[in-house]
Amino acid sequence: MDIKRICRALLFPHIAILIILLPVATALLVYSMVFIGTESVIAIISYVLAAYTLAVWCARIPKMIKFFSKFKNENKYAKMWLKDTQLRMKMTLFGTLLWNLAYAIMQLGLGFYHSSFWFVSLSVYYISLALMRLFLVRFTGKHLPGEDMKGELLRYRACGWIFLVMTMALSLMVFFMVYWGRTFIHHMITTIAMAAFTFTSFTFAIINVVRYRKYNSPVYSAAKAISFASACVSMLTLESTMLTTFGATGEMTALEQRIMLGASGGAISAFIIAMAVYMIVKSTKKLKLLRAEEKINEKQ
């Protein structure tokens, strides 16, 4: 028996086994945490399987980096994707649009299930963000970055005004949620889904800031602002959900929960309102400069 060969097979299994392990380990872990508890035999098996899956996937990271690097440099479609900034931005906006709509539908479902104005309002907020993205997608499909600076600035300012109105309405909703103490205890799976959406939103928001920072495009800046607003509001929703779902053991009083939600909601609302005002002021100044330049060019 070749011990070294067996160890290698265990640490570097076939890619098909890796792909199968990922959903199986995830599903078993979630099932154990939600329905069985932490002390059963199945739960222990799920923890071991999850740890093993994580270890073998981490062991594959160098090969995966090498594979994707080779694919990026040799595949013609990958080259096209990397060179076409307009296509990348359009697909990013379209993907986040669908992601927003899916989360909005989830919030709408929770609103009907709990008969809650708060969740329905959140659904409307995310649908509005999705429509703002659609507004930008239509523009990026027709123009390259910087090609129509005036049109980009007008859309950037429009997004700022929409943010201002939406966030002021959101601030009122947060106030009444805290004032009335309207919170709900969710199922753990619902909470996990909210957490997944929140952390995915923040990850993509940060990636987009780094990726599109080099382009002097107000439309791209507006898209980044939408991503940050979505991620911030998702964090507020997740905080409320986790406080009520996992904090129902009595470790925190209702007053302490209200104070935390009020402080977080106020800070997030203030941040988004400040961002909206900055967008409006910045775009207005640049539009004035463009109009002044146009007048000078007309005289010449």
C-alpha cells in the first residue's frame, strides 16, 4: 500500500469530486445547524466534511490561479472581455440589477408573510436601486466612458437626487421601526440568505471601487454609489435580523436593541445622504464648467 499516493489522492482529489463535495458539505452543514443541533453524530460528520472540503479547495488554489491566468491570456473571449470596458460595466450593472431584484422579491415576500410595511418599503427601495441601474445600463449600452460627459453628469446628478429622496424616506422608516419596536424573528435559513446577500454586496462594491477607479466616468461613479447604498442598507437589515433572530435569548434588552438599530440606521442614512449631496454638488459644478466651455467654443 502506497501511503504517499493515498495521502495525495485525499489532499488533491479529482476536480469532479471537489465540485460534488462543495454543495454536499454546505447542505449537510446548514441542515445540521438548523434542524439537528451541534451534538449529534450527523452534525459532527458535517463539520469534519466541511473542514475537509475547505482544506482540499484551499490546496487547489495555486493550480486554480495558474489555470485562470492561462485562460485569461489565451482564450479569445476572455481577451475580449478584459479589453472591452463598456461590456464589462454593462454586464456588471445588469448582474447587480438582477441580484437587487431577487433580494427585493425576497423582502416583498417577507413583507406579505409578516404583514410588515417595513419589508415592503425595503422591497420598494431595492426595486428603485434596480431601476437606477437599468437607467445607467441603457446609457452604457450606447456610449463609451467619457464619450458623452454631459449626459453622464446629468445621470450622475439624477441618481444623487433620487438617492436623497429615497434615503430621507428610509430614515423615516428606520425611525418608526425603532420607535414602534417592529422587529421579527426569522428562520435561520432566511438570516443566512440575508447575510450572503449583504457580504456579497459589500464584496462587489469594494471590487468595483478598485476596478473602475481609473476611469473618469460619472456613470461608473454612480454605479459604485448604488452598490455602496445597497450594501449599507443590507447591513442595516442584517443587523436588525440578527439582533432579533440570535438575540432572542435575553442577552440584550429591547431598549439596547433599539439604541443599536437607531444608531446604525442614523449613521447609514447620514452617509448615503452625504453621498447624494456630494453627487449633486459635484455634478452641478462640472456641468457649469462644461456649459462655460461650450459658450467659449461657440464664440470662437
